[in-house]
Amino acid sequence: MARLRFKPIPSDKPIDIYEALVAARRLQLQPALSEAVGQIGVADIDKELRELVPTDALNHVAKLGLRGERVFPVPTILAHAPPLIGYYRMLLGVSKKEFGDSNKLGYGPWQTAEDKGEIPSRLEPYLPELCRAFIAPLVDLVRAMDTFDDRDLSDLTLLTLGPTLQGGRNNVIGSKASRAVFEALRSHVEGQTITFDSERLVRFETPDGRSFALIEGSDPDVRVDLTSPLGDEVPLIVVEIKGGEDARNAHNRAGEAEKSHIKAKLAGYPHRWTIMVMKGLDRERLRSETPSSTELFEATEVMDQSGPDWEALKERFAEIIDSAPSA
């Protein structure tokens, strides 16, 4: 009988997600809620529950042997532990992106409070209204579930948390890719005269005295600007970096790069590069999905500083720097 061969399954993904889950338990899941209630005490919580939650819904939860705050938020709890905004958000199946996006639910300031663990003083007077905004659909949820227990509530939050953890991991992957590409470009300009060097900014001069800035940011990921003697920066190269390796989402990543490059084009960048993982994919199709990209390079080769695309990138970079006009 022929022996089956199985590809090795990497362990980094479940380890990353497990570590994120442990952090979420401390901040946003039921263990964090229990700890907050223990520190606050139930007197103020019960008073606010009676004020904000319809009596029949509160009584129904009590008949199931559950305390009301397991389902319904109150100002005292959220003021004490702002990350618990996420617990009630996840009970309703609302992702971070949907919650904070101004084009969707538009709770951006509250999403920031959840992330930072701090509610600005300007928002504190609106905590009761935020709780009411959560409570109304949570009452509908209670009535729809009818009979449920703590585990059901926990599972509901985990179902929403899962994609969030994966999204967070994707952001980490993207950040690592951006850092690796920036470091690759930093190594490439080391032959020039470096006038300033920091973690995210390198200023360098060419032999003819022209000055450039290599900058790592977030949107765009990396850019190169020509610097005038007066300190003005002239747009030159902008780089979008997509480090994800999931082939199924490659076309989405190309579309995201296109959106960024449309903005970069409007901002005056003549050279708009996309660096993404393309091995095993149809490069020409990807190129067609981001027509605003003037160059497309394989991310793994650029990050490893080895291979045809890395050599092509270095050559193209040198051509652009050499032909850049004096600012």
C-alpha cells in the first residue's frame, strides 16, 4: 500500500490565538466580568440594573439562576472596566470593525475606550445611554433564547471573538511584514550617506547632494519622499505590503492595495508598489486587480532579501532615486 504523505501543519497560528484568548479572558470575557463585579460589589450594580433593564427580562434571567450583569451592561461596570464593552458587544455578535466603523454602527469613540481601557471624561455622562443601546437588543436576545445558561453566553462571545482574534493575528502578520520590508529597504540605502537613522525613519543623501526620507507608517506602510532644502517632502515611492499567505484571500489583499494606491495617486506618488505573497498564484490576474500599482513584487523574496524580485526591486529603486529631480 502506498504511503500517504502529509504536509506539516504549523503550530504558530494556534499558539498566537491561544495567547490572545488568554489576554481576552483577563479583559473581556466572563472571568474579567466576574472579577469586576467582585471589586465593585453588587449593590450599585443591582440598582442600575433595575433602572435600565425591563423588569420582565431581568426576572427571566434571575429565574435561570443568572445575575443580570451576565447579560446586561450597567454604567458602573463599564466605568470600572471599559474593555468589558467588548463582552456585551460580542454577546450581540458585533465585531470590532462593525462596531467602530462610521459607515456601519459608528461607535468609534466607544471602540477606542474598549481598546485603551479608559473612558474619556467627555464620554462618561453618556454611559447610561450606551448601556441602553446595548440593553434593547440584548432583551430581544434573552427572549429569543428563552432558556440558556452561563455556558451559552460564553459560547456566544467566543463565536464573535474567534474572527476578531484571527483579524488581530493578521494585523500582527502585516506589521511584521511591513517591518521586514522596511528593514530590507534600510539595508539597501546603507551605501548612501545616512544623515538620520531611527526605528521608522531614515534620511539619506546621494553623492550629488539630493536628500531622501525612507519612512515606515501605517497608511501607507512605507514611503520614500524627496526632501527639499527647505524641508518640504515631495512624494516619490509609496509601498503597500500584504504579508498574508492565505491564497484564498490574495485577491482581497490585491483589492485593498488598490484602494490605498488610488489615494496615493491622488496624493501625488508617481511610483506605487505592492509587495505581497504571490507564490503559486496568477501574478497577471493579481496585477489586473490593482491597476494603480506601478510595480508588483513577491513579499517573501523582499523580506528574505534574496531572489529575482528582490534584485528587480533594488534595480528599480536605484533607477527612481537616480532619476529623481532636485527638490
